[in-house]
Amino acid sequence: MTEIGYRCTQERRIRTALPGPKSAELTERRRAVVAGGVASAVPVYAADADGGVIVDVDGNSLIDLGSGIAVTGVGASNASVAAAVAEQAQHFTHTCFMITPYEGYVRVAEELAALTPGAHEKRTALFNSGSEAVENAVKVARLTTGRSAVVAFDHAYHGRTNLTMALTAKTMPYKAHMGPFAPEIYRMPMSYPYRDPGVSGEEAAKRVIARIEAQIGADSTAALIIEPIQGEGGFIVPAPGFLPALVEWAHASGAVFIADEVQTGFARTGAWFASEHEGIVPDLITMAKGIAGGMPLAALTGRAELLDAVHAGGLGGTYGGNPVACAAALAAIDFMREHDLPGRARHIEAIVKPRLEAVAAEAGTIGDVRGRGAMIAIELVRAGTSEPDAAAAKAIAAQALSEGVVVLTCGTYGNIIRLLPPLVIGDDLLREGLGVLEAAIRTVAGGTS
């Protein structure tokens, strides 16, 4: 990998208790003006960020193992991205592609046609968020098939808009008391090897297909939508064979197979897209998060015959494919390619997984270590059982933060610690962050730190 330069010193540095006095003051100001429904996982306020660190307003430098939920894979202030944003902003920040188009949108679509799985002819529409991309994928599937039913899966997360809340499995905090939701959404069991031991991917897929055919009907199913590795649901990697069998059935039945790669895309799992690990070619693929180095951009890419079937004006949005965000995406993709960030993600996995597996064998409260690339998780359970232990996950994250390391929790049961480090994090900093996390696990498990 080409050498990566950093603007901020890549170190863990604790100058105050966390949160520090300036962060505490900002929290008080926030309470007076920011909606209470907007939550933050970490009670410190960022002043700077680069590479693998976040520097807060009190001068503390934290090791970032979250990447803003897989967004800043190229770093939170990547020099190439920042330069591209500044250059584009000097010319124009907006015209609306639906009014006066521009080359940047076309160039992003060209890149996505080349990068996404499959050699078929493709088309792309750009949006602002993963939720928008998912909603539009469902629109395309329903329009082109003339069917209404959409199949989603247990533990799925697809967004917070009305339709994507319906697709999302977890009720709290994403959808509790916010219904009624969009109709014609049907949930099927996910392949979850840790909680479904001994069931092969093919067997799990047969279970799903039998239920679809019995409860919905193949000729009523517009689409199957699935994250190739589930994100918020707990970094669940389905058993081998599960995804290919679903793709085969979808094609045979005339349904559209949608891969939600909002979190797994853009080198995160050790490939450009997680679909590649199973050799599947989605009909439609949704993307966001890591696409543009932190700028808001999302995309729907898929088979030309599907996206071209939509009438003019049926896809779009005022800010979709904003020119500054497109410039950021082009710079981020160039950086990923130049620095082989898929390879870097595999390198991160080779560092992280063995260490977490060793702690799991020692602590007795980790039921599973799973994931791919720089998308790795541990599932916390009560010792000697498979009962989820959300309190342990929360305590570990809090202990790690107190020592200057940001980690995130997730999972249907809230018992997952997930690691999503920037793909540009240095090995030494990564290992130091893992050391802090390991100590927190041992402390919470009742061992010695």
C-alpha cells in the first residue's frame, strides 16, 4: 500500500476526564436547542479528526474505531477529498442535476458501473442518504415487476424513513410508536450461524423460500432486499450458500434482488463490495456511507433495463448527486484505488480477528467473533450461555471511551461491540486501540486488566 500521510498526530492523548469541561458545556447548550430524539453515542465534541484519531474540543485525542459508522474509510479529513471539495465549491455548489446537469454526476455513475459486481450494462441514480437509495430501489422493483410485496430479513437495518422503518427489524430506537408503516413488507429469517448452529446456508435459504412461496407467493414478490453482511443488526455474516440460493430463486421467480451495501460498500469488508465474497451479482445495489469521504451522497446502481424502465422524473431529488459531494466521491474512490484500501481492510482483519478470538477464549463472555475486513464484531453473552448481554457491551464501550478509544455497539439485542476503524488507521494505533478494548473486556468480564 502507498504510504499515507497524516495531518494530525496519530496518538491517543487524554488531557481531561471524558467528557471534558468544554464538551460538558456544549452538552448543556445542546439540550436547549437540539431535538432530544437526536442521540450521540459518545459525549465528547469533535474539533478535528484525521487518519485514525478524533481530537475533541478539550484537546483529547481519541482512537477512532468507528469511522462515523463506516463513513470515513479514507479518513475524516482526507487531503484529496478536501482539495476536491474546495475546488468544486469555488465553481458552484449546486445547480440541481434535474435542472442543469454537470459532469461530476456522470463520472460518479461511470465509476459505479465499473466497480459494482457484474459485467452487465448498468445505470445509476444518486441521492443523499442510504434510506433514499433503498426507497428508490424498492420503487424501481415494484414498477418494473408490477408486484408489491417486498421481502426483508430478521435483524435488518435499512433506514429511518417510513418505508425503510418498515424494512428495518429492530423497533427501539428506530421505529417504536412511529407507525403505521408502509405495507406489503414481509420479514423472513436470516441465516445467523451463531444462533442457528448446524444450519447450512442452503438449508437456511430453503426455509426462506418455502415461507415466501407459502405466505406471499412468488408471483406477488417484487423484491428481496438484504445486507450481504448485516450492519446495525449485529454484523451477521450469513452461512456460505445462503445469498447465492436467494439470488437464484429471485431470478427464477422474476423478483428483483437488492443488495443493501450502504455499510458494507467501498472496501470496508476487504472487497469493493461484500457481495463479491459470495460471488453474487445483485440486480440493484444501494450505497452510501463510505462513498464520499464524509460528504452526504448515496447511490442506486443496477441493471440498465430496470433503471431505464422508470419514467422521466420518477427518480431524483433536489440535492441528489450534489456536485461537491460528487467531487468528494471521485477523490475518495481514486484514493481507495491508489492505496488499495480493500487490501488494507484485509490487513486490518488479520490484525484484529486473532486478537479478539484470543480474548474470547480467555474471557468466556464473548459468544462469537465475526465479520470481514475492517468490519469485525464480538457478541457479548452471559458466561456459559448464549443469552445476550447488552449491559456488558455498554460497559465495555464506556470503559474503552474513558481510556480514549471510540467503539460502537449494535445488534438486535444491543449486545454487539462493532469495530469499523478508518481503513487508513496505522497499525500501531490500531493495536493500541485493541489493547484498550481487550483490557475493558477483561475488566467487565471480571478478569484482570
